[in-house]
Amino acid sequence: MHLPPRWVSGENCAKLISSTLFQLPMKKESITVEVPAQTLHVEHARCPSGHSLMDPRKMISGYPALKVLLRYAGRRGYVHLDPVLGSFQNQSEIDIPDGEIVEMLCPTCQASLQTESETCAVCYAPMFAISLPNGGTLKGCQRNGCHRHKLLLVEAAAQRETLKGGDHIQMLM
Ligand SMILES: [Zn+2]
Ligand SMILES: [Zn+2]
């Protein structure tokens, strides 16, 4: 599958993915959607209370970066996250050794972005969740260095229901 490089805002990101979903060959009981690396970027990320996580003053990979507060080993510092999905040019104020688990917080209200119970399917670390427009969610692993360079939609049946219900995107990064 080839998708031309294009700018996809948060609003139509979910639509693109849901339409892509049904064009792909199925493999057994799960569908994996592989979006060509670095063709999607996040434009409208928010904390659960609605504070923007975008930092228009900081560009990474050519787009405004996301800015969140990190908590690790009793320290706090800001990290700028690469807004391009599949790209990980993150820039952190505090050094996090590979393999360590951090917690992400909203820089405005300091609410934790950690999900209640969900863990990474790869390494079982707690996940963070970032709100996108139209009920979308971007989820990722909080273990430093654990990411996948592709977008996954798992459990096709459940995913279809959640797509109908709220354009929920599960992303492992
Ligand atoms: Zn907030
Ligand atoms: Zn992980």
C-alpha cells in the first residue's frame, strides 16, 4: 500500500485510518494497519482536561512538537515529543536511561496522562493516553526506548465498534 505524503490533522487522522482499515488484506483475526513511516503527525493533542499539549514555539521534524512534563525517579522535567507518528526525535530535559519507565503529566494542570489499567502489549509498562479531536486517543508506552515504528489497530471487531463510537485509535509507540 502506498499513501502519498500528506498532512493529516488530528481531525481527519481517525477518518484516514478507519478508511484505510477496510482496504487492507486481513490476516487471521487481527488487522494490522501499517501507515508509511512519517506520513501522519499530531496537530491537536490535549490532556484529559482539555489543555493543549502542543508547543508551537518548538519544531521537531518540521511540525510543532508536543510538550509534556515527565516524572522520573523523583525528578521532573519537560520533554518535547516528536509530533510525527513513527518518528522519535524526542528532546528531554532530563536524562532517562533506556528501558526506564517514566510518567507523563500535563504541563498545565499536572494531571497524569497515564491510563488507568492499560499496559504496553510489548513490554507491559503503563501506557499514556493523549486526547485527539473527535474523541480520538493516542496511546503510547511510557518505557523509554520502547516504541514501534508503525501504527497498529488491534482486535478488528472491537476496533470497529470503538471507531463507530468514538474514533478511538490505539497506537503503540
Ligand atoms: Zn491539563
Ligand atoms: Zn512498551
